[in-house]
Amino acid sequence: MDTQSATIEQAVSALRRGECVGLPTETVYGLAADARNVQAIARVFALKGRPLAHPLIVHIPDGDCLDEWAVEIPEAARRLAAGFWPGPLTLVLRRHPSVLDAVTGSQPTVALRVPAHPLAGSVLAAFGGGLVAPSANRFGRVSPTTAAHVRAEFGDALPIVLDGGASAIGIESSIVDLSGDTPRLLRPGMLSPTAIEHLLGATLARGAQVNSPRVPGSLASHYAPRTPTYWIDGGADPEALHAGARAHALQRPAVMVMDALPPGMAGRAMPADAQDYARVLYATLRELDQGVFDGILVAAPPDTAAWLAIRDRLRRACAR
Ligand code: TXA
Ligand code: MG
């Protein structure tokens, strides 16, 4: 935390004036704005450089507010809300008629979440309404997990950034679509799909369907560092990393490995635990993306349930 950081009162009055605010959440930092104010939402899209049709998540103070934003709410949604909110779960439901088209991308659904970070909770409670908050990065770039990352993205264009320390989870919320006949996991997060299915009493279909709402996270090149980033299967073996560097003709590769750095190679040794890995993933990508290296070689984490969301984000970082 630092002295430049704004207070909750400053943040709330800026939000009431229709301005954008950098807001810490437990997943990543959000670019928050009043979800009932068309001009405020237009500023979010302009700041991010995000295509207008892409829908935003509305952050609400608590699950009791669900009915202000959604209709025909299934019992399953109430169970998930009761079980996981506040927390890293976003529910896609049928929108209430009052929800702005600018929020939903004119779709018949709305995405809702109650964040678990105490500062976000205080801001939402004091503001008393819903806040859109896409990740506070320019479109297509790595999401921020510290206030410093947010300042690096927007500088003076975003004077008010609340500093809530490093995000505890580190990657974006799980998105579950309950607006149709089949519950569907649109974006995996660190909440285990098995835990969601347990409360749901049903199996989650995976991935977006044709004609289903657009999820920018499903664009191949989302979450990408500027430095070319490559997925290396079998990257626990130093020889696979050296072969990757040769194959992509890298002069100064950085590696992200889950063990000690191989002799003679630069980069980062990553935590072997999935929660710990997720927490430092985006900060690590940002550090390795400072222009020192001409490529980033990512040793593929295990293909197990615990690593599902991390593998998803790393795949996207490697897509181009
Ligand atoms: O953890 C998070 O969810 C973070 C923090 C700040 O809360 N926010 C976040 O927002 O990741 P953003 O805008 O970067 O991603 C929101 C995702 C997008 O992929 C968007 O397409 C999807 O939510 N989304 C929003 N509304 C939707 C809807 N009605 N139907 C389907 N997907 C929707
Ligand atoms: Mg994002």
C-alpha cells in the first residue's frame, strides 16, 4: 500500500460523479464505474479500448440485491450465491429490464458478482448500487493484481486508484451461466468446478456455445504479454526448454518453470501449488514482459483439475 492511494470516500464520490475508479478485488483489480450511468460506462470502454459489444460484470454489495438486476432467477443461482458470495464466482442470469444495454452488450442476460475484498465491499456498501468493473487493463492485455499495475496501465487517465494490496486469488472469477436450460462454465476460475457442481446438484457444461453470449476471455489472444509467449509441453525437462528456445530462434528467452531455473536460463521459478501459482501468475508475466527478453517459455503445468483455470490463462497468453 502507498501514500498516493485514494480513500474510500474519494472513490465513492468520484463514482457518484460518473467517474472511473481503480478498485481492488480478491481476483484482480477492476476498473469500476456506476452500472446505472451510461456516460460512466462509456468512459470504461474508452479507457480500456474495449469493443463496445463486450458485456461487463456488475458487482453488487450482496446477494439480496440479485432481484434488482435479474429476473426468473433459478433456485440454483440462490444456492450458489449463498454458498460462494462474497467470492470469485460470477453468475450469468436473465437481465432485469432496468439493466442498461451498455452493460449487457444488448444481450438478454447480465453477469453478477459480489467481490470478497474488504475495500470493494466498503465501496459497494457506501455507494449502495451496482458497479461495472472489468479488469483494469487495456483491452487484450494482462490483468492487474496490484494498484501499481493499474497505474502502469492508465497513468493520469485514472487519478483514483484504491490500493488494497496484491489480489489474494490472482486470476479472474469463474463465470457460470444459469440463464439457459443447462448450467455452463463460461470461464474457469480458481473456484473448483466440482465444488460448484456439488452445490448446483448438476454437471456443468463447459465452454461457450454457438450463439451464446460473447466472452472476450474466449478470444484466443486475450491476457497476452507483448513479448511472444510459448507453451512448452514437458517443460519440467530443461532440454525441452532449450529446444523451445532454439525452435523459436530466441536469443534471450525467459522461462517460467515450476522447479528451480535450469542452469544457464533466466526467468522465474513458479510455486508448485496451484493457488500460489495463480496469485503470482499475472505479476510474473508483467515482470518478464519489460522488454529484457525476446520470448517467454512457459513450462505447461499439470493437466489436472486444480490447474484448469491457470492452464486456460496460460494458453491464452501463448495464443496469437
Ligand atoms: O474476477 C473478475 O471477474 C474481474 C474482477 C474485477 O471482478 N472482472 C473481470 O471482468 O474479469 P472482465 O470484464 O475483464 O471480464 C468479464 C467477463 C467477460 O469475459 C465478459 O464477456 C463476461 O464476463 N460477461 C459479462 N457479461 C456477460 C453476459 N451477460 N454473458 C456472458 N458473459 C458475460
Ligand atoms: Mg479482463
